[in-house]
Amino acid sequence: MRERAGYWSVGVTFVTLALAYGVWYSYSLFFVALLHEFGWSRSLLAGAFSVFALAHGCLSPALGWLSDRVGPRRLVVAGGLIFGLALVADGAISRPWHLYLTFGILTAVGAAAAGWVPAVVLVQRWFPERPGFTFGIASSGIGVGIFLVVPLCQVLIEWLGWRWAFRTVGGLALLWVIPATLALVRDPPTGRATATPSGGDDSSPWAASLATAAGSAGPRERTLQAAARTLPFWLFAGALFLGSFCTQTLLIHQAAYLVDHEIPALMAALVVSVVGLSSIVSKTGGGWLSDRLPREVVYTLGMGCVVSSVGALGLIAIAPVAILAYAYGVLVGLGYPVTASLMPAVVGDHFRGRHFGSIFGTLQLFSALGGSAGPWVAGRLFDLTGSYRAAFLAAVCAAVAATVALWLARRRPCPW
């Protein structure tokens, strides 16, 4: 019976993440619509998303702390209410400060409370034995959201206008998140978070090496303060910052870049949808693989795909054809989700236990800082140079540096 409650909770989380982060990645389409209607600069429009990402991340430590104390279920219910109402308010935007307040702050608060940190805590505590695979399943809901919600938003923008697109998606969020969470989601019983010290299959190379580092004794739970005194904590922080800087730069500016290079807006939306479809396979498969291979190897493969996707964008500037646009979508869709969904398992391998929510939530702040900085820097560089070349080069450098940071953290396992 308890396992069934866990499966239902993960299933509802899957759909909730699809809605919350489908809206997140739909901003690249609203970006184009707002650019055409108001003529605001790209740095101003990207800045609104930067505020969104920063607000989303700044809440992560508090949400992690609250998840440890009141459980993630209550947070998701409150977040669903705020998220739906904020999206309705987004439809009334007429000035930049409206955009920054309603989308940048209020929508971010709702998405964060209903989204990633409570979902990670919920899944990690229901299914601690195979975190990579289970995180992959749950987080593939984000890919479904990109695949379904992003093109839905583009269709709504073309049929009803961007204002009613926001309002319609807000209504969907209210109709799903609150009733489904109240009816089907249950907080995990205490004691499940520390079931397996290795954090995965005991036969995997990753688990075996961690068990060697840990010795024969069981894991000693670390508080946030103790974790912050270790080198792996800060290497993970660097990897999260740099990885998010890279991927959010691409994902927020991708539609504008494609439209700039004569790719029709609807096709650009379909490319974003391909990103989502690819990410479903990537998150599930990458999570499964990470329970069997060293996680840093899987992370490196993911970042390799992201870097290759930047190469595809460069080719689009030379030959703006559909096949290259879709190739970009497949590559970035295969790459970035692996890096995002892998980090909860990596952090859990080092810092599992009762304080996992606080530790992971605090680390998410660094992801938010990177995700906030990347899109704004890219928009500013475009305003200054009229090109995304420098921005995409910076994204590639960040991807390489994030990979190096994760390898350094792996080479210095945290002693229990």
C-alpha cells in the first residue's frame, strides 16, 4: 500500500512538473511575442526571465527546509494556487515592471513551490534505492511539458494572442495541481531517506566506489553547515551554476535565434517541442544509466551533446534549413536534461539523510544564479554586438567548466 502511494505521488509530480516547466520553457515563445508587440530590448526581456530564475532559485533553500519539516505536499498545493493566479495576471502585462513583477517574481514563486525542490525531496524519500532512475522518471515530466505545453502555448499565441495564452495555461494549472495533489499525493513516511548508503544499485561502479570511500560503517548524516565545509559541496555549486548558465542561455534565446535566421515561429516552437520529446528519453535513460555507470561519465556525455547543439546553431547561421534546426533540438534535448536530472542523485550520493532537502535546496540557489545570469548576459551581448556568437561561445566554455567541476568533486569523495 505504501509503495502504491509512492507511485501515485510520483505520477502526479510528473504531470505537475510538466505544467510548471512547460511554462518555464514557453517563455522563449512569449519572448518573441513581447518583442514584436512592445519592441523592448532583448536584454530587458531576458532580464525578466533572469529575475524569474533568480527568484525561483532563491526560494530553494527555504523550500528545502520546509520540505524537511512540513513535507512537500503542502508546498505543492500552495505553489499550484500561486502559480495559476500569477499566470492569469501575466495576461495583463503592459509595462516592463508588470512583466518583472508578475512573471519574474509571482510566477516564479508558484513554480518553485510546486516544482523541482519539493519534487526531488518527495521522490528521494519515497524511492531512495535507485535515485537516478526514479529522478529520471519524475523529471521526464519536464520533457513532456516542453513537448506538449510549449507548442500549445504557440498555438494559443497565434489563435488567441499571448495574453489569453497566459490565462489559459494558468487555468489549466489551477484545475490540475491543487485537486490532484490533495487527492493523490502523500508525503513519504519517515525513515525511507536513508535506506541505502550508496544511493543506487549496490552492484554499480558508482555505488561500489562510494561504499569504499565510506568504509564499512553506515552513513553519518550531515547538516547543511557541515556539508558547506566540504570541497564537494562547492564543486557541486560550481557545476550547477555553470551548467545552468549554459543551458538556460540556449533554451531562452533559442526561439529568437531561430526566428532571426528565417526559421518560421511555428517551426521554432516545434523545435522546442523536439527538445522536450528528446528530453523524455534522455532523462529516463540517463537516470537508468547513471545507476550503472559513474555519474560523471553520464554527465559528460550530456554536456557533449549540449556543446554539439551549439555547433548546430552555428551551421544554421550559414544554412537556415529545417533539418539543422531539428538536429539542434535533438542534441540539446538529449544533453541538458541528463545534466539537470543527474544532480539530485549526485548530491544525494554525498549528502543523503534528514537534511537532504536543506542541502539540495541551498545548492539549487547556485543553479538559479547561473540560470539567471546566462540569459541576461546573452541578451546584453546581443544588444551590444547584434549577434549571439559571443553568448554561445560563453555557453560552451561554461559547459566545459561545469564538467570539470563535477569530475573534481568525484575524485574527492566526501568521507562519511
